[in-house]
Amino acid sequence: MLSGLITYAQPTFTTSFSPSTIGPGSSSVLSYTVTNGPGSTVRDITFTNTLPAGVSLTNPANIVFTESDGTVTAPDGGSTISFSGGKLGTGASLTIKVNVTSSTVATYTNVTGDLTSSLGNSGTATADLTVSSDNLGFSKAFIK
């Protein structure tokens, strides 16, 4: 006999860079997307992402988050992005965007911390950012 317990899938969690290849000193938009499936509202959506060494938030970080539920923290020039207190209805999604930069030529693999919520642990999300000397970068200087 079934106990009547209904379980729902955890929300999906993805991250990406756009563009995924930049020149030294250029910037890329780092996006996070959380999508809730059918069945139940999800609450207490939380994750933290410490950027790989050599990658930082731009100054300003240009946070884009248009949802009313949840708080994004991404200090200008810093290396940690965090989100807490998120809530999504059935079939809804949210997106967070910040700008990042790097001056060192390399490929950086960004692995977030686990996304947790009232429906459980959705795991991490991963994306690569390539900084290539084949792409022109830029820098600013102010002369007195």
C-alpha cells in the first residue's frame, strides 16, 4: 500500500559565459538559470559561486536580477556570487547575470556550489571561460 507521499524533482541549474572567449581585460556575462518543473512551488533557493583564481567580477559587477524573491550578492571587483531566499512557482525560471573579467590567458572552469532548495539538492553547474590572446582586449588609463 502506498503512503500517499508525493515527491517532486529538484529545479534544474545551469551556468554559462557570453561570450565564452574573451581577450585579456575584456568582460563576459556570467549567467545562472534556475528552472522549476511541474508540480510544486520551490522555496529557499540558494547557491554560492566562488570564481576560479584569475577571474573576478568587473567593477561595477552590473548585476541583473529581475525577480522579486531572493537576494543576489556580488561585490564589485570581488570573486564570490551568492543567491539566497529564492522562490519559483510551477514551471517558472529565474536568471541572474553578472559581468566578469580576467587579464590572464587561460581556460577557466567555473564550478558553482550546490543549488539547494525546499525540494533538495540540485547539484552544481559548470561552464568554461577562455581568455585568449587571439582576441583583442582593452584596458583603461587615466592621465593627469
